[in-house]
Amino acid sequence: MDRRHFLTATALGATANQLLPGLLDGQRGADLAESDPQAALQKASRTFPTNFWWGAATAAYQLEGAAAEDGRKPSIWDTFSHTKGKVVNGDTGDVACDHYHRYKDDVELMAELGVKHYRFSISWPRVIPDGRGTVNQKGVDFYKRLCDELRAHGITPHATLYHWDLPQALQDKYKGWQSREIVNDFADYATAMVNGLGDRVTHWMTLNEILTFSVVGYGVGNTAPHAPGLALARKKDQLQIIHHALLAHGHACQAIRAAAKGTCSVAIAENFSPYVPVVETPEHIEAARLAFTRTDFNGAIITPLLTGKYDPYWLAQQGAEAPDVKAGDMELIHQKLDALGFNCYTGTYVRAANTPAGFETLDTFEGYPRMALPWLTLVPESIYWGIRMITDALGQKALPIFISENGCADSGPVSSTREMQDTDRVMYLRQYLRQVQRAVDDGYPVVGYFPWSLMDNFEWAEGYTKRFGLVHVDYATQKRTPKLSYRWFQQVIKSGVVR
């Protein structure tokens, strides 16, 4: 079972002042529509703001390769992928897309695409091989070269500190995220990266998808399908891992700001679960709001991140399985964010119901539209309602939100002209981006969009069998070929319009 299917089953920078001007035209349009509908119709351009972040996204272990070069030591994903039977076809990230050596070519592809923002992750075991202690300058120098190349092409670097590749040394030393000890090590790592790259990087993300690496990496009563691939005795153990990750995020926020020499933007990228009212009437919209805060695992992650407390209803439902919280923990977790990254692929329909929770979720059946993977149901409205509920359910009216991941695996063959005609991805991205446009038009502070992914890469437990890229990669030759979706997105960026 892959990570997002597993989650679907279990889940049932700049400051706001810098980013918000020009992004609230949708609300002004709504006001105009009430007073003069015809004028509003003539005014509506359906274009994205000129300062919108058009970007692309990747992650270190999925594309860098060079797994044992220049002082890098193993991560938990190196260990996991080299364990027989854990990854399809026995694939590993040893070479991946060889981005470590081919980054200049990849930046050229970004420049041709027209993106002005690039989200990547730093490999913790490349820059601090043992997870703590000595910094590996050769590893840091790679990211310096990458950032210099990006900036030479007018592309802003957005660095994620953790995209699942925990140094194996810390897993061996104290069981990694299972130990509260990781909180200080992660903060020290953050400090080291700002010291090493802060003159080149001003947009930081602490963690990518706490939900995924804590739930799909650690099973409860069964072996998890992702690294480190462990089985826990109780749900409490899993929720404690989440709590440690939240603490690490909070401590890293403080560390980044303390080490930064100038203005910086601090964010996190999370795949919180969006709930879509099956009918957009007040009672069903309220049901979506309740579902957003009360279901696993929104009440455990996004709620404390943005409000400083676990959702009371969710907490009561956990009973004795609730995580242990020490004095000062929630204050540390609840750090001010400059922006919020939203990783969105699918969602769940919901309606009002006479249940203790006040709602019920609706299943999708065999005939429901899906993409190339069975877990990825096509729910374009999920991206709109996920954005909206950050305001409506959690009260974050001015927090800039950017889509840090959104995409699908394609299913089409490579044509005789070597063009990947990924019309399924074009359809998927078009539908979701129209919902992002709706959020902009409605006045929600949406500031950017980073599709997943720039290029085909190592798709975790699926190995190289699933391709999420705008660029096709021939893994035998490392040849890069832009797909149809690349050309389509290129035009979206150029025009600022979704057609």
C-alpha cells in the first residue's frame, strides 16, 4: 500500500504584508458583484496575480542520487530501500535522477518552463552525516552551487529541511522520531543550514508531511509500508511521534529566525485532510468545517500548529491514547508562520448528519473517476476547501497559503516522437488549478502553486514505476524530455490564466 492510499484510508518567503497586496481582488470582486453584477462580469479577468509564486517541487532522496558521495551517509530510506521486498522491483535512490551531478541541466528546464520559484529539500545525512555534530562542508557546498544556479536564472530557492530522509545514525542511536531527543538535534540542524545557506535562501520550510512520515512510517499493530517501516504497540506511540515532530518544527522555527541575518520566511508543508461539502449549503459547509477539525489527523497536526492546542473533540476521542504533553510544549509548537504549504492530491466528500460528530463522510465507489493510482480519486474541490478551511475552521484569515504539492502519476505511453502525451495530468492540473483560482477570487490569501513534481523520480515504495513529473526521465540514460503537461503549464505561467 502506497503512502497516499494509506493516508486516505486512515485519515477519513515573505510576510503577509509583503504577499497580500494584489491577492485579495477576488473579495473586492465579490463586493462589486453584489452592487453591480454587470460591472463585476466585465471586470473579472480570471487571471492570477502578477506576484503569484509559480514554482515546481522535488525532494532530495527522490532525485539527487550520489548516495555515498562527498561524505553523505545513509538515511532511513537508504536502509529501507535496500531491504528486500520493501520497494517495488527492489528500486533504490542510489542514483535516482542523478540531480547531484545534473542540477545545472535541471535548472535550465525550470527556466524554460518559466517558474520563478523552486521547492527542494536538503538531505540531512548529506550535510550532517551522523545527524548531529560535524557539518559536512562538501554537502553544504552542493546546495550552495544549486542555489547560485537558481538565482542566476532568476529563480527563488525554497528549502525544506526534512523530506523524510532521517539520518540512519539517529534512528540507530535513539529510534529517531520516537524519541524526544530529536527535537534539539533538528533545531541544531536548522541552525547549521541557515548559517551555511542563509545568504542564499530566505524561504524555509521545516518539515514535509508530518502526517505521512509518522503514520505511514510507523504502523500500529502492523509493519508500516514506508521507512523506517516499524510496528508500534499502541496508537499513543504514534501520536507521540507526531507530538515530537510538532515540537521539532517549533524549535526549528525559533532556530531559523535566531540564525537568520536578515528577513526570512518560515513555513511548513503539510498534507492536512480537506473535506468537501457534497452540496454547498450552510448545513453541509458546517459539516465540512466540523470534519476538518475533528477527524484524524487534522486535530492532531494542523490544529495545534495553527492554534496552539489540540482540537478538544479530537483529544477527547483519543482518551488514554492521547500524547503526553509537558509544560511549555504547546507554546513551542505554536510558532508564528509566515506562510503555510498545503500538499493536496485528493479529498473526502462530507455531509451533515445526526451523528455525535455532526457529519458523515461519503465513500467513492468503483466507477468514481481516479487517476493512474487507485487511491487518487479526482476531487478538484478539495484544494479549494482545504484552503478555505484554514480560515473558516481555524481562523487564520491572513496567513498566506501556497500549494506546495499537487499532481498525479501519468498513465500514457511515450509516443513514437518521444513525447509523453500525459493528457491525464493536464486534465488533473487544470481542474485543481481552477479551484485555486476560485480561492483567489474569493479573497483567500493564496500566494503560490508548486506542482509535484518537476520531473519523474523515485516514488518511495513504488520505486520508479510511477511517474509524477512534468519532465520524463529515462532512468537508463538520464535523458530529460518535457511532457505535454510541461508545455501546458508553461503557457499557464506565461498567461496567468488556466485554459
